[in-house]
Amino acid sequence: MKVLKGGMPYVSSHYQDPEETFLKEKLELARKKKEEKEKMKEEYQELKFSEWLEEKQRHELEKLIPPIGQYLGSIHRAGLKDYFLREVFVE
């Protein structure tokens, strides 16, 4: 709420402009929706990737991306997932 203090406008530090409050709420809602959408997309991709891995034989996976270190270790799995997202997965 604005009041005059010594002839100068004064706005309390606790005052919140209704329009600004509305915009902040809308912005926060939009951010949450975006985060939820991204999370669902990542979960869906991970599910489809897991299904794809289960369908493939070991020799097929080794031929696509030769393992560095352990077969289906973190590096090999990351390479396979990158391949899957680029070449196989269609949204």
C-alpha cells in the first residue's frame, strides 16, 4: 500500500502488487509443468530403452557399440542409450 512519507511515496516492503503476485504464480506453475513434462519424457525414454535392450542379443549390442570396460557397464550402457535415442527412438 502506498502512503506519503515526508512528501515522498512510500511502499511497504510487505506490499505485493496483485499483478506481480499473479505473474509469479503463473510463472511457478509453468516451471512445474515443464519439469513434470521433462521428467515424464525421460521416464518414457528410459522405459523404451530398457525394452529395446531386453529384445537385443549380446552380440548385437556389442556390434552396435563395442563395450569399453564391462559389458553393459555404465560407459557401454551410456553409449547404447545415446545410439538408441539418435537412431531408434522416435517420439
